[in-house]
Amino acid sequence: MTAALRLAQTLHIASAFWTLALAVLIFLDVSGRTWLSAPIPGTKEIIQNSVVSITFLQLPLAIYSGSMLRTPIFVDAVPPFAQKLLRTLCSLLGLALFLGLLWSTWPAFADAYRIGEYEGEGALRVATWPVRGVVLLMSAFGAFAYVSMILFDWQDRLVDGLEAPGAIDRAGRA
């Protein structure tokens, strides 16, 4: 298992715990709002920024495990070499998407960090640069993951033509 795959799995686990923490926060906010007429200030801002971060933290493992959206109808109808070409084309499109995100996110991240941009008013103000930083870093990681998948594929190291070697597949096997 590569270090990048281990990092992707670690980020995925961290995002799962983050999601659990958000569920607790939502429960406490709704409970406080309902029974004590005292909601937790800033819950909306925390959740709004967390959802974006959690989503991007999960993307690298989705790429490595072959879980990105795909339609096998065309791939299954062509010979193995053409399947590899189609997988490469799809990976190149994914790479282009993440490079585009990386290119377009960098200025927004730099500006948010430089001016101390935040969301929210009153009791809790949430800085936006950490979320923009997560999008930036995970876009770079996603681009790297697609390059890795192209290399794994052309080295005939993909498991079932979908997963990186050592990735946890949908059945939970390592």
C-alpha cells in the first residue's frame, strides 16, 4: 500500500469522525433550540463550511477505490485494451477537473487568507481560508490520485480494472 493511499484512507476516516461530530452538534443545537430556547450560536456556519471540507476529504479515496461515478455499459462492450484507453481518458478528464479546481481555487484561498475573510456575524465568525485550503489541497491530491491511477492501470496493477493496489474495495476487503 502506498503512502498516498494510506493518507487517503486516514483522511476518509477523519472525515467520518468529523461527520459524526457534526451530527452531535446538530442534535445539541436542535435540542437546545427546542427545549431551552437557546440554540448553539454559529451552528449554521460551522456546518456550511464543514460539508464542503468533508466532501473534498473523501475524494482521494473515492478515486483510489474506483468509486467515482462511472457507467460500465461502454467499457464492458469493448476489448480489454480499449477498456484501458477509456479508463485513461476518464482519468485524464478527472485530472483536468482537479487541475482546474486547483487553478481556480488558489487566488480565492490566497485572498481569503490575506484579508482574514470570515462567515457569520455576532457570537461566532468562521474563517473561510481553512475550507478553501482543504479544497486546494484535496484538488492537488485528487489530481495526483488520477495520475497514480493512470500509472497503476498501464502497469497492470489495478484490482479488477478499478481499484488501486491495496485500496479497500466496496466489499470491505483490503
